[in-house]
Amino acid sequence: MSEKLWLKGRVIPQSILFPMIIFLIAACAKDASTGNELKLNDKEYFESRGFEILVFENQYTGMFFDEKTAGIMLIHHGVRTATGGAVRLKPTPEQWDQIPKVVERKVDRENNSIDILLRYNDFNFDSWIHVQPQGNGILFSVTLDQPLPEKLIGRTGFNLEFLPSAYFEKNYTMDGKTGVFPLYPTGPMEVKPAATQIRQFAGHSTYDDRGRAEYVEPKPIAIGRTLVLAPEDPERRIRIQSQDGDLMLFDGRNVAQNGWFVVRSLIPASQTGKVIEWFLIPNTIPNWTRPPMIAYSQVGYHPDQEKVAVIELDKSDIPLVKAALLKLGDNGKWIEKYNGEVKEWGQYLRYHYLRFDFSAIRDTGLYVIQYGNQKTGSFQIGTHVYDNVWQSTLDVWFPVQMDHMFVNEAYRVWHGAAHLDDARQAPVNHQHFDGYRMGSSTETKYKPGEHIPGLNIGGWFDAGDYDIRTGSHCGTVRHLVNTWEYFGIQRDETLVDQQQRYVDIHHPDGKPDILQQIEQGTLALIAQHRAFGRAIAGIIEPNLHQYHHLGDGSTMTDNLVYNPKLKKYELDGFSSGTPDDRWAFTNRIPWNNYSSMAALAAASRALRGYHDKLADECITAAQRAWIDEHNQPEISDSLTIRFRGSGEIEAALQLYITTKDKKYADRFNELIWPALENMLMWSIQSAAQAVPFMDTDYQEKLVPFVRQYKAANDEMLAQNPFGVPIIIRGWAGNGYVIAWAVTNYLLHKAYPEIIGPEYTYRGLDYIYGCHPSSNVSFVSGVGVHSKKIAYGNNRADFTFIAGGVVPGILFLKPDFPENKEDWPFLWAENEYVIDICAEYIFLANAVRDLIKE
Ligand SMILES: [Ca+2]
Ligand SMILES: [Ca+2]
Ligand SMILES: [Ca+2]
């Protein structure tokens, strides 16, 4: 029997299908593991032991378009190896290429199948995808009610994208001919006229054609009917057979470093009905069970702190009752120090959890945890383990993020002085691809496109995309000021020369680094007040082809101010005809302006005695902006109402702390109590921050809220086995965990009888490895095993920036926790951002302070 015949299985009546399947499983015995059939489970995905298919459980959100977390996905032996299964309009769609909209998702339990109706509105084009298991394989088909629209002929196909890092150093076969998956993309490519390009997001282009009116597209690296990915690897082997059309294998990295290996079949012209049919057979290892994942802190533990490892088990795994702690002896042998009970926690999302408490062990030394026949990596118990954990974030990570500066480290230049041509007034009525938005007026004295002097100073790249985002700058400056005021960090390992725009890492200059970073952030914020008398939304590159810039930030623009009298790409030595200068988004956003006042008021205290002139300017600007903002007509959009309050609370508090003017305290009191009533979790950090500056009435009035917060804290251990607030929707939630741990520290300092120190430790343990999915430390370079591949602006090199903190575990619906350690490009998992890194420095120092208690 030919493959073609049996692929028609879907239309064959059930009565004769079964014997056929038996025959076929036998025919494909090398790929089959009998008795492991795919079934639709309660959570609406197809599952067999070692293999799962999620069918549009995760949809394109539209926010950042194709995030490689939507469509049909494969989870193969516990690893998400394929994504983006859908009808697509390009061989290797980039982030901003058109994405289909899911119009309908039909889950048919009786027939064990899922059908998806996809639509491309631009082309009024609909297609159905049918997904149905047959035995241990799965059938994908695409059906059209109407033939392909003229414009989409030859460019529309069914795509499934495979994770390059899952197939690095592995082979494939196409119709029996072998090949090696390319480690680095090397073509072949095709040049096409720009006019034939399918419109990308909002008419932007990811491609800078330097005036050539063309674009490039990858050509297939293999073509045939039967593709086997990783035939030699039982964990990764996938066989795909196409019934009628060819399968093509593409390397998406030729056009975008974050591209995947794409398997694709083109939809034929002028046909309706079933136009594509694939049969995919995964190899599964018989009775495969995901190995236990033992979550613990890679940094180790202070002898006196709570020490709990969380053991994550496959649902087929049988829990053991005991685990052991082994200590390294002088002879290099591991000696059992403790053998204790493992406590059942229960099911959380897709895994089963146990907790192993070894708090009783206080001897300093090197340890491993043994559970069954698995030993973890080594970790320390010692009084010193937290001594250095925050330093690389301040010494290395923040300097590398410094915009408008040349950043050197020993023999290496991280980047030149960037964006010296900042910035032009952004145009009106403009929606930017990174969320910035201008209304009908610039709300400044500048005309659209006009150069605004004075903005090419200070700030940090935030983060992987190099923009100056005002909101995150405000948070960052405040966290750094807090760290300075609470812990007085004098560390000096970095030279910062603002006049020369020069930074040298590992080069003390007699000035505390944290003040130099506070100054760097403050310079960017004050520049906005100098130019506009208030904060603006931010500064970002105008072109999509600049936005995905990877490499030295100083090469994103030509560093010459735009001169409209010159032709595009023309230079006169002083100015440039290329409109690459960044745009200042100047729309008035009240909460942003309040956050800026809070940051400037706080910075003015820290900068006092270090840079008095700047300190004076900051507090004056903040007070003036406070008056201006209160004189502005109210803005009534819902976002403004929601965030205005939190910004104003911060501003009132910081202005009060700096000036001691009672009017700010009164306003703070007016706002904080309703905020605590309505949004306790979001307001209590500000309330806690205020305690040392308020009277005893305030302290007492806060008690019931602190008790309520404490109850919520204790509830967390019932919600998940880690006992920290885990956010399972949107970006990964390390930022929230860190903020929660910091809040607990502040409350512990004010109310030690209500809030113990354990929550603060627990938050940091989570960041250092005691979290779902893996036990990697989320701070690059901190802990024995940490993030070595992350979404810094050097991500194209599959590397990291020391001290950066990543967002962490992303939860794909309905139940899959993920943080890729071999693939840097998923920003929701791996992008370092400035405010999280700054608050992490505070948290690490807070834990050091707890130890002193
Ligand atoms: Ca950004
Ligand atoms: Ca210094
Ligand atoms: Ca320029």
C-alpha cells in the first residue's frame, strides 16, 4: 500500500478504518510505539505518552504579533519543539508578518478531533484546519470553501515551525536523502520586487532595502514528500508525509535571527475542498516518563533560613517517600547528612509536586539533594552565600544598558555612544509598533519631525529593543534610590564619565556606582522636563527595520541629526538625509508624569552631595510638574483613571519625603486608603514605603491591611507548591515575585510581629531556581547554574549579560510552563528589563539585611 492511499484515512468510514490503521502501524513500525495512541484529553489537547499537540489553545494576541507562542504546537518528550502550525502567507513568517485570526475553534470529543477556522481579513480569505489523531500519528488537513484569492496564489501554505535549537547537531532525511540541520543560516535566498511583498504590520517593513525596492525570501533547503526530522534521535524523531503537494524545509533565520525551521506545503491554485493533507508521526520512547525536576536555589542557603526543595514529577511518575541531603567530604565523596520525608503537595497545572524541607541542616559546606537515583547539582550552605549576588547586576548589567555612552570592559567594547542624534518630535495620529501612540497634537512646541535638542543624554536601553521608556526609567530610578537609602551601597567598580560619554567596567573611579546609575537614569528623565516641562512617554526608533536591531546600539542610527535638505542615505559630514533619528513620543500621560515626579524627587535626595546642581534641578522640576499636572484638565480614558492614582500616590510620597511639605502627605493620605481598599496587592508597597515617614496613627491604621496581606501570603502555599505569587497569563512573572518579596521585606521591617522574613527569602529562592519547569537561576551568572542564553541585546550570539534578570516561566495555555535555556528569542521568557533588575538589587540587599537580624 502506498502512503498516499492510507493518508486518505480521514474520509474512509470508521468501519474499515480500524483494520487499515493496524496495517499501517505495522507498516511504519520503525516510527510506531504501539499502544500509545493520541487522545483528546480533558484540557482539550491531544496527548499520548511523550507527545502532545496543542491546537490553537494559544492564539496570536495581536500585541506583538507572532511571538512563536501560538498556533498548532508540539510538545515532544516534555519539550515544546514546534509552534506556529497554521495557514501562513510566507515561507518563514517574521514577527510582524500577517497572522491569521481564529474565527472558530471546534472541539469534537466524539470524533477525537479539532477544527479551526482561520481568517486573513486583508484578503477576505478563510481556511479550515482539521486535526485528528490516527493511532499514534496525527492528520492535519487544510480545506478551502473558496479557491485561493488571486493575490495569495503561490505564497500561501500550511506551515509548521520547528525550534532550531531542538534540532541543532541533528540530521534530517527528505525522501530518504540525508542532510544536517544548519547550525548557522546560509541561504539559499531569493530577491523579489518590493511591490509584491505582502503588507507587514500596519504597513511597516522589517527590511531596510537601502532604496533598492526589493526584499528577500528564503528558498527551501530540501523538497520532497516524506521528511524525517532527527531520524537518529528517539527523543526528537518526527516523520511528516504529504499526500499531494511537496513538503519544503526552510530556515527562517535567513531573514530573522529568531526564525525557526519551517516545514511547509503550498496550497494549489483554483482548488477547493481538501487542499493539503499531512500525516505526522512522532517517535515516542516506550513508557517515557519525564525525569523528576528538583527545584532548589542555585545560590544556596543561609544556615538559618527556611530550606525547601520542590520536586516536580511527571503525572505518570510514582512519588518516593524520602529524599536525602549529601554533603561533600574532604575526600571528594558525598556523605549522607540527612534523610527526610518528602511531603506530598499535589497537582499544579500539568505536574505533580512534592516538597522536601531540609531547614534543619545548618552545617556550612557543599551539598546535593538526592531523590531516587537522581542527584542535583551542587549548592552551598553558608553565612556568606548572599554576599556577592547583586554585584554583577550593578557592575556589569546596568553599565551595558547605558544609552548615549561608550561602554568598555577590559579588552571588549560592549557598544559605542548610541543615539547621539536623539530625537525628533514624533508625528501626530501615529500608532507605533512598540505600543507608543500619538494623538492629534504633539502637545509640545515642536512640529512633527522637528529635532528636539537635549534628549541625547542619560538613560538605559530597555531592554532588548534599546528604547528609553519613561515608565520603566521612573521605576528603575526609584528602586536604585531605595537601595541607596536603605543599604548605602558604596561599591565602586565602574568608571562613568558623563563629559566623555565613557564607561569602563572593572575600573573604580572613586564614586559609588549606584549614584552614577541614579544619575544616568535621572539625566534622561530631567532632559524631558527641560524640553517639555513634564515627562513624555518615551523615545524610540521610528522604523521597524531599526526596532529589531541586534548588535552595537551605536549603529542603530547614524548618530547625525536628520537634515531634510539632503537626500535619503546622503551625508554631508555634519548631518544626514536618512530619517533614522529616534522619535520622542510626547503625548501627555498623567500617571507617567507623576511617576517621573516621584523618581526625580527621590533622585534629588540621593544625588545631594554627589551632584547638588542636578539634585536641585530635580526637586524643582518635580514640584513644578506637580502644580502643572494638577492644573491640567482631567483625562477620562479608562487607562488614565486606572494608573493615575498609583502614579500620584508615589509622587506625593516621594515629594513629601524630600520636602517635608505637609500638602504632599495630605494628598498621599487622601489617595492611599481607598487604593488599599480597592487594590491591596498593588498599593501596599507604597503604603509600606511610607511607614517610616508617617505618624503612629498611620502605622496603626495600616495594621488590618498588613494582616490581610499576610493571610494572602499564606494562601499562596495552597495555590502553588512554591508559595510565591505565580502569574500564569501574559509575560512571565519574575518582576511580580521580586516586587512581592520586596514588599514583604518592607512590611517585615515595619511589622515584624505580623510578617516574618520567610516570604522575602522565598521570593529570592524562586528567582534562584526554586520554580517550575527547571531549576535554573534566572539571574545570569549568579548561582551555580544560571541563564547562559537570554534575550539581551547580544541574543543573536546565544549568550548573556551578567547580572541580568529574565522574566522567567511563561505559562502556555492550558498548563505548560516554559523557560527555554537553549533559545534566547522568546522575550516573554528571557528579556532582561531595567526595572526588574533594579528591584532585584534591592531584594538581594534586603536578604543580606535580614541575615544581620
Ligand atoms: Ca521597548
Ligand atoms: Ca564608580
Ligand atoms: Ca540620524
